[in-house]
Amino acid sequence: MNIHKVKQILNAVVICGEELLDMDVKMGCGCDLMSHVLAHIEHKSTLLLTGLTTPQVIYTSDAVDIKAVCFVRGKRPDDDVVKLANERGIVLLSTQLPLFESCGKLYKEGLMGISEHNG
């Protein structure tokens, strides 16, 4: 599924990385604990959905080669976080939907989760 489709499904806005929306994501992860992301994400074509808007989200995403992050509940990161994401080529989206509903909508449309990818 490409990020443009993710944007449509979640009725999300692009914060940065508009030029990268054709990039594909193969797996989704909904998580606010970056230690869990570090421990469990092994696939670089992952979309991270989170309510955290700190620089740590970008550092963690960069460490495991996540290329897209969608902030839920209408959250938007500060300019310093957006700058970090731009520097690392990470797409940032924001949706008004809560985490659970965002994950459910994407799963329903065919984006697989960690257990399916690793299983």
C-alpha cells in the first residue's frame, strides 16, 4: 500500500514528505512505546502510527529505517521534529482518528501487522 492510500484511508494531512507519498509500506505498527518499536520492527517498509510527537519518534524511526509516521488524534509535532524528519527522509502525516481506529481502518484495507509479516 502506498503512503498516498494511507493518507486517503485515514483522511490525513501531510506534514512533510509530500514528494514521497508514492513510497510503499508493507506493514503497520501502532505504538507509543519506542522501546517496543526498536525491539519488534525489522521491516523497513513499515508505517508507524503513534500519539507521541517527540524527537525520539524520529530517532527511533530512523534507527529501524521506518519511512513514514502518522500521528493520531490530530497531534502535530513541533518544527524541530519536522526538521529532523525532513533531514532523514521520513514522511509525517497527521489524522484526527484515534490510534485504534487508524490501525483498524488500515488493517481492513490490507496493511498487515507484525505477526503476519513475521509469522
